[in-house]
Amino acid sequence: MMPRARFLAALLMVSLIGCADGQAPPDEEPATPRGSYEIDRETGETIARHEDEDGAVTTMRSGPGVPPVLPDRFTLYPGARVTNTTRVERDGLILLTVDLESGEDPAAIVAYYRAEALEAGFAIEVDLEGSEGVTLTGRSAGGDTLSLVAANGQAGTRAQLTLALAPG
């Protein structure tokens, strides 16, 4: 399996760790635990870890208090409030999702990230404006991807920035 495909498969496994009821099917031995999943009741942060059959480890941290550490070429939208951050790592690959709220128009937020993406060498692949919001996606020559969705919400604009970053 290609590294990115293995990363996504491990991400799926991490997300499913907490979904099972813990009961082994009849006539089968319980599986050896290969990961962990915990939720901090005070902060709401979720921490998960999964090790696949080859020993590769995927980790995930998600919650409103997880630091939204963006790569140097990207910054948080000025004045936006971060409502949640999810960071998944495996073999140098990073998947980062940052949920934002702002009083600005969705188009302004998309324009900001479009400019940062272009400055960082991303080619814009999708730039759609609809009645509910705006979607932007891009890809760098090194294989990094960016996805941004910004839409009007009850208290302003809600946006979700997702970056998938290749090793290196």
C-alpha cells in the first residue's frame, strides 16, 4: 500500500478504536489491543494511538485545546477563533484540521488562504462559491494538499482548514 493510503487506512482505524463495544464475536479469541483511545473529561481532548501489523504508529489528538500548529507557510486567519483542532501523524505524514469562527465574510477567509496557498507554491484545483459558502482546494508539487470550506453560520462565518502534509 502507498504511504498516503496506509496513512488514511490507519486514520480510519484510529477513528474506529473507540467504536467497538469491546465484545469478541462468539468462538473467537479477543484480539490483542493495538491501540488506545482516551478522552480527557476536563478538556474534551481526545487522544488515540494505533499500531498496525508492520509496527507503524498513528497518533491523533483532537479537541478545542489542541494547539493549531500550522506549517510555517500558513497562518491562522487574523481575528478568527479556533474552536477545534485535530492532528493525526504517521511516518512523517501529518493531517491537520482546524475549525475556525470569524465575523468576516466567507469569501474574505477564502481569499486569505488562497493567497497563502499560492505564495506557498500550491496550485488551486477547486475554487467554488455557492449560496451557502465557499470551497477551496489545492495541491503542492511535493504532494501536500489544502482544503478549506467557509460558510455563513449563526454567529458569523465557520471555516474548516485541512492540510495533509507529506514528510519532509
